[in-house]
Amino acid sequence: MTAPTSTGLNLEENQGHQIQRSVIAVTILATLSLTGRLVCRKSKKADWIASDYMIIIGLVGAWAISGVTIARRALLHCSIGCLVDFVNANREPHQRLLLD
């Protein structure tokens, strides 16, 4: 067990991996749901409606956010960046991500 950092943050309590997995799983389920909806519309020869387009836009946004999250965690995991504790001029503790 590691000691908490100067800001009181214990890095072993990080639940980022669980959050990332659940976000990806829900995004995949949403993609499958949209695919099923569009296949049903095609099989019934129904036109797409405004809600279909809004769902597609929202899903593209969800995948973009997931991609940014995965890329950020990959940077931290692959030691390309690291969190550094520091104290600013007002003696307030902060953390900053430094990229190599």
C-alpha cells in the first residue's frame, strides 16, 4: 500500500479502469441498440426520422469521448506522462500532468 500524496490522494484508490470499462461497455450496447433499430427500420421499409439522426450524432459524440478517455489513460499508463505534486505561490497543493 502506498502512502497518500501530498494532496491526500491515494493513487491505489483510482477506479479509472472500472469506469473506463463500464463506459466502453455501455457505448457498445448503445451501438448495438442503434444497429438493431436501423435494421428494423430497413426491414419494414420505414424512413429514418429525426430521432434516428439525433441518436447517431449522440453516439458519435459518445465514441469520441470514449476515444479521448482511452487515449488519455494510455498516455498515463505507458509512462508517456506522469502526475507531479507541487505547491503554488499561495501554498495550495496541486497536481499537474507532465508529458515527456
